[in-house]
Amino acid sequence: MGPIGILCIRRTLVDGRLFGLITGLGAASADAIYGIIAAFGLVSITNLLIGGQTWLRLVGGIFLCYLGVRTLLARPAQDEVPSQKTSLAGAYASTFLLTLTNPLTILSFAAIFAGMGLVNTAGDYGAAVVLVMGVFLGSATWWFILVLVVGLLRGRFNSSMMLWVNIIAGLIITGFGVVALLSLIQIR
């Protein structure tokens, strides 16, 4: 469970299933973008992303730290009305951008596709499209199941438990941000 998973769980608990699902769909969309790059063998874009990994890690790390601290300091709502401080579009966009700022995702897709012999789709655009749709649908299914399960448990969380969810989620998300920033030292 990475920072996006933690963010999805927290948004589901705090703002409801729709926010959780939209958060997950933002990540699934970014996964599909990386799937397109890997499946269609867009070497120049892959090289650009890998070449820009310092900036991507910096921006992603800072944004994760910001989200983590904001989550850590958030106080649970006293009523059952969702906080909705973030719009649905904001929930989608923030997760989409966070997922895109991880250049290791493209390497993961390329390695998985190569390991499964799936990168031989050159010229076979139909196979590449099916592959990318599979990536998106698989990712979206994972987020749907996660949100469904967390949504079913949502009613069992009282204000005190939500305070702990915020603290733990905030620390984990901030931790991922710090790790991303520390990874910049290795790049140099």
C-alpha cells in the first residue's frame, strides 16, 4: 500500500465512497498513460520522463509532504457531513498528478510488459490498445474494490478513530514524500 492507497482510504473514510473512487480513478488514469507509453514504445517520452526524474521526484515529494502534513493536522468532522474541502475534480487531478510524478512507474510497466513478452506490440496497435485498456480496467477495479471495502467499514469509525486515521495516514504520506526527496540525493 503506497501513498496513493493511503490517500484513497482516507478520502473514502472522510469524504465518502465517491471521493475515494474518484481518487482511485485519477491513479488508474495515470497508470493508463504510463501503460500507453510502455505499450506503444514511446522511447522519446520515456527518456524525457526518466531524464526529468529529478524534477518529478522533487515536485512529487514536496506535494506528498504537503498532503501528509495537511492530513496529519486535519481534525475529524464532528458530524457525518463530508468535509468536501477538495472538489471531485481536485481529488482526481491531485491523484493523477501524484501518480504521474513517479517516474519509476513507467519503468515498472516497461519491465512487466517486457517480462511477459508484451512489448512486441510494435505495429499491432490493436494489441497495444487492449493492453492499455487492461491496465486501466485492472487498476480501476482495484480502486473500486478498495473503496467498496473501506466504505463498508466507514460507519464503524468514530471521531476518535478518525483522528488516529488522520495521524497515521499523515505520517505515512509524509514519510513517502521524505523518501522521494531523499532519493534525490542518490540521483546526483
